[in-house]
Amino acid sequence: MRPPPHAGLLLAACIGPLLVLVPILTILFEAVRIAPADASDLLFRPLVGQLLDNTVTLVAASTVSAALVGTAAAWCVERTRLPGRRAWAVLVAVPLAIPPFVTSYAWVSLSNDLQDFGGALLVVTSAYYPLVYLPVAATLRGMDPALEETARALGCSPARCFWRVVLPQLRPSLLGGMLLVALNALVEFGAFSLLRYRTFTTEIYAEYRTGFAGPGAALLAAVLVVGCLALLAGEAILRGRTRYARVGRFTRRPATLLRLGWTLAPVLAGLSLLVALTIGVPVGMVLYWLTQPGSAASSPVTATLAGLLSATFASVGFGLAAAGLTVALAIPLGFLAARHPGRAVMALERTSFLAQGVPGIVVALALVSIAVQVLRPLYQSAGLLVVAYAILFLPLALVGVRAAFAQAQRGLDEAARSLGLAWPEVFRRVLLPVAGPGLGAAAALVFVSTVTELTTTLLLSPIGTRTLATEVWVDTSTLAFAAAAPYAALMVTLSLLSTWLLVRRFGAGVAA
Amino acid sequence: MTSRNRQRPACGRRAVMLGATLAALLLPATLSAAETLTLYSGQHEQTVDQLVEAFQKQTGIVVKVHSGEGPELANQLLTEGTASAADVYFTENSPELQLLAEHGLLAPVDAATLAQVPARFNSPQGQWLGVLARQNVLAYNEAKLEAASLPTSVLDLAALAWKGRVGIAPSDGDFLPLVSAVIAVKGEDGALAWLRGLQHNAQNFDDDEGVVAAVDRGAVATGIVNNYYWERLREQNGAHGMHSAIHEFAPGDVGALVNVSGAAVLKTSRHKGAAQRFLAFLVSAPTQAALGRSNITFEYPLRPGVAANPALTPLARLSPPEIGWDKLGDDSQAVALLRKAGLL
């Protein structure tokens, strides 16, 4: 017998999902409101076809290449007697903490030839392959080796064994990771813009620059949202199926690690190359440009100490505010999801996860439209930007918050309640101490994501406010690489440091 | 901080308070000033930062800057309408100012200020003030092309021979006036044919900075840009580090269009006095002289008797096509054609 959830709690849990619906509905509404003739002119112009082609090609190619790189890296790290396995396991996951537009800046400033498709594929793959690596590595770790051993004993070659026994078990995590890569490639903006590769997101921004939040931008945004939601639906269906694919929890031992023998050298070389390309180049180029003098003529934002401090202050401030608000929104829903899972709660949870399919540029555009038309006092305020972050990162927070509450035993708060403590007290004195670390991890994730977020920040920053991300952007988009370096260095340091603390404190699982 | 500086409707007070609390936490401390101007600027941030600093020092008036692309800001001002926070709009090109004038959003500029600049650089109705000017040119990579093989007219770049050898930035605010000028000279059909040719030939970039950098490193042979982007790149790379040069189109060619960077006071401004002072400051002798000397803007100061940067062809020697500001339009036609041609 479960007591029904507190009505106030249920109400509070609705706020986050409702906020997530706001940009989606706004953009769709704006797109529908355009006169059909104008809409078809806007939608069926030559450029849209080219954008569709560019976007689909890149999403498909980067998904496949990230799958190959991620799976290969996971296999080497988890299943072979690689020297320094633990160090490799961390290094291969690190690129996730480097914002793609910094990676892009590094490559663009390294070589002139990296433009267009090739460059875009390289940057997306190196920025997002950890999204495949992490789940695949986790599955490899948890897999029962007995199946493989049986297959080998029955005469399967190692390659055949991988193909017929390991890969089918990897399928759910592999496909899940690939869909995440596809989703991220679809909503990426800064990296492509620097590489001059035109996709829907870069074109929405171009529309914004020539016409503010006009019908052209809204229509392209609606198309993009529909694409993202379709991918998301694909992922949800897939996740639903994973249940059947899961291997039972019987006793198992860790897999025997493969001796590399003569392949050791090529494997080490491959992993070193991967780390050099994905971490070495971004970090190295930022460090290189730090030592180069910049000219005021072509550097929109020359780095002064005061400028650096105020941008850092702004970034950290927004990060903290966003972390606070997002986790606050996620707490009631996460608590209900852990304690009272039911249809209504599940619907709310799923609605929140829709945010994964709404690109930052769309959230920003929608919020600008709403604020300028209806919520004038919020227009151009820092508060609106924080709300935008909360919408974007609610899914991230929700996963962590729910896990945190799931770990706190139900009996604890029930006992506290029966002993006469009021709800706020139960939360403060019982739940918070138990679930605290998990909530902290969720907040830290939101913080990192906010500090490295570009698109929304670019469109919604209050007048006069510049953050680390927007400073890097302003300089790199005008190719003032030296001027961008200090801001980029600070941002990457902040991101790496927080991620490192997060992983140290809460274990590698959280970063996934 | 917003709530102190502006009158807000009472209904949104709590939201403002919330925003203000966050803002106070995040924004640099500019609270103490008596008067604050809000400037929407499509001009280069380096230039504006310097101007704002000098103005602040001179008058004690604090200027808050909202930077963006010119057309974006103009459309933003249209959307915001009467409740805009903006006092002054300072942008790189005249069509954006014309757009706002057409919609009746601009207050007349003080006659005394207008008189500081030759009338042909100002709005004919006195709605906006010309501050600086620049020239459309073709940047070309010296290793890839001989100067002799360069076209006399910007219209030639639509010819098949230029396939893959032209860089443009169709979504840069500086490109739109050129399209408008071609419309004014060649008519809509002629302009569309030209743009279709460019669409076939050109590599597209986000902005003129991208075009000029690509030309210099040889990624594309030529690029249509405003002259100062090249000068700025030279300032960054040093004269010896340049692999490109500037080609001027023939006198009177539509490609030799001169773009005017202008400023205006918003009709809804609540600080009109300070806003007019800012405009007067922009065309005052010391400011214009400093802009002319600056190795940052490389634009032509418009006040008579103020010398431009010696690196530039003197303004008097340029021969742009004769197209009035009214005829140059408000970008809307240009955007529509760019879309039709598949460039936007």
C-alpha cells in the first residue's frame, strides 16, 4: 500500500515539464501562424534542401564514426591487458568536458583546410564519441564472459565471437549512444558555424542575424524540432526494448583480459592518436594561442584582467543560478519518480526528457518571442536566461536527482513522518543528508553544462553581460584566435576541474 | 539594476525583482551612475568600446551596450516597439536605419549635429546621422590571381569563369546594401540573375571577417568585402604576413558602393537629451579625428576636414554609384532576393 503523493508535491513537479513544453509549443505555434504561402516560400527554397542534405549527411556520418571509435576504444580499455588501463579509461572520456566549439576553434586555427564536411565530421566525432564509449564500456564491464567462452570453446574465432556474441549484447547501449551522438550533432551550433558548415542550427542563427526572431527563423526551428523529437522517439522505443535484451543478474566474474601480444603497439598507437586528436589538439592550441600576441584591430574582445574576471564571474554566476533552479525543479519530480512511480508521474518525466530534443537556439528564440510579446519585464533579464538553462538541462538533473532519491530508503522518511515531522523538516533533516551527494552531482553536471553552453547564452544574455563562452565566440567567429585563448582556457579549465571533482567524488558512472 | 533605471509596469514588479536580484549578482557594478544610456550597436565592438569609454569620461553618462548584427538589432527594435530599452541605435549600414525611419521609430536628430556632416551622408529627412563610411571592394589572393585578371565590375563575378573563386558573406549586414544597390541599378530580375550566378560560384561565409581571412590564406581566390576588414587583417598579421590585396571596382560601378555607418535616437528613448549628446559626440571634431587616426576601425570619418587613415584611398577620390538612401531601401527586398537565389 502506497500513500498517494502529496498534492503540493505533484503540483511542484509539474513546473519543470510545463517549462519544457513552452519553447516547443511556442515555436510550433509561431510556425503554424505564418501564412501558408509565405511558409511554403520559406520552406521550399533551395537552401532548405541543401541544409537538409548537409544536416542528414553529417548526422549519419558522425554517428557511424563515433560508434566505431567509441566501441573500439571501449573494447581496448575494458577487454585487453592494456598497460595503464585506468588512466586510459579516464582519458578517453575527457573530451566530453571540452565544449565542441572550442575543439572546432582549435582545429580551425590549426589548419586552414579543415572546413566544411571533413572538419565538421572530425570535430563532432572527437567531441561526442564518449557518448558511445561510456555506455558500451559499461556494458562490456557488466557482460557475463561465460557466453563468449562457450562460443570460443565451440570453435568460434575471436572475430566471429565478437560479431555473433558480444555485439548483439552491446546493441542496446551502442544504439542508445549513437542516438545521443545524432541528437547532439543535430543541435550543435558553434562548432559548425566556425567550420563554415551550414546546418539547420547555423542557418537559424543566420536568419536571426538578418531578421531577429522572425518567421524565417521560427519555421526552420520548427523543422529542426520535429527532426529532434523523431530521433528522441526512436531512442525511447529503443530504450523500451533494452529490458528484454538485458542479461539476468546471476553470479558472474569479470571477463578474462585479452593478451595483446604483437597488437599491443598498434593499439597503444591508436589510443595515443585518439587522445592526441581529441584532447591534445584542443588543449594544445588554446595553450599555443595563449602565448601569441593579438591585435586590437581584429580582436573584438581583447583580454584584460577586468574583462576576464567579469566574464568568469558571469559564467560562474549563471552556472550556480542554473544549477540551483534546475535541481530545485527536478527535486519534486525526481522524488515522485523514485517513490510514487505511476502513470501521471511517468508522463511528467517523459515530458521533461523532451528537452533533450530541443536545441538551445530554439529555446532561446522561443523565449525571446514570448518575453518580447507577453512577459515584457522578463525580457533581456538574467532571470530569463537562467530559466532557459533550466529547460535545457532539466533532463540531466532529473536523472541524477531520481537516482539520489532511489538510494534513500523509503522507510527513513516514513518513520520521520510517523514520528511527527512536517514535510519540510523531513526533507531537510532526513532526505537531504542521504540524497545530498546525488543532488550535488546533478547540480555539478548542470553547472558544467551551463558554463560551456553557447547558443542560448548568445541570444539571451542581458544587455552588457558577457560570459566566457560568448567572449570566446565573439573572438573566434572573427578569427581573432589569440584574443579568444584566455577565455577559452578559463572555460575549459572550469569545465575539466568541475568534471574531475564530480568523477572523483561520485564515481565515473555519473559522467555518463 | 534594471528596475532602478527604467520605469516598469507595476504588474511585472515581482518578476523584475527576481531578475534584478539575479542581475545584481551577475552584472558588473555600474549602479552608481546618475544617467544611463542603452546603446544597441551593430558596429564593431572594439570601436564601440573605445567610443563609449571616451564618452563616459567626458560626460559621466554610463552607456550600456547591446551588440549584435545590424539587421538583427533593427528587427529587434521593430519587435520591441514602444517598450524598447534602447536609446540610441548605432549601426554599420544605412538600410537598417531607413527601416526604422519607415516605421516611425526614430526621433529627429538635432539640426546642429546633422550640420557637422555633409548632407549627402545623412538621412534626407534628418532621421539619422552619418558617422563613418567604407567602400565595397574585392579582396584577392595574390598567389592565386594576377591583378590584371580581376573584373572591373562586381557584376562580372556571376560569370561562369568565377566558379568556386568568389567568397561572400550573404548573412552579413554589410552584404545586404550591395544587393540593394544592384537592385536599384539592374532591377529585380537583373539582381536575381546576378545572385543566382553568385550562388553557383560562391563559397559562403558567416561574415566578412571570415571571407577576408579565407582569401588571405588561399582557401578562396577572391572575396567581396568592405575594405576595412582587409585593413584590420593586415593590422593583425602585419604587412609581411599578408598574402592578399585589395582591388577596387571601376569608378561608378555598383560594386564601388560606399556604405554609411550611422546612428539615430529612438523616439521612445527616455533619455533623449543624453542620446542626442551621444550623437553629437560621435561627429565631434576630436572623436572623428580619433576615429580617423585609429588603427582599429579603418573607416572614413565623415566630418569635413578630418583626415582618414593614410592606409586608405582618400574619400574624395572614391567614385561610388549614384544611389540615394531612399532608393537603397531597407534590406527587405534584398533578403527576399537572397532567399529566392538560395543564398539565405
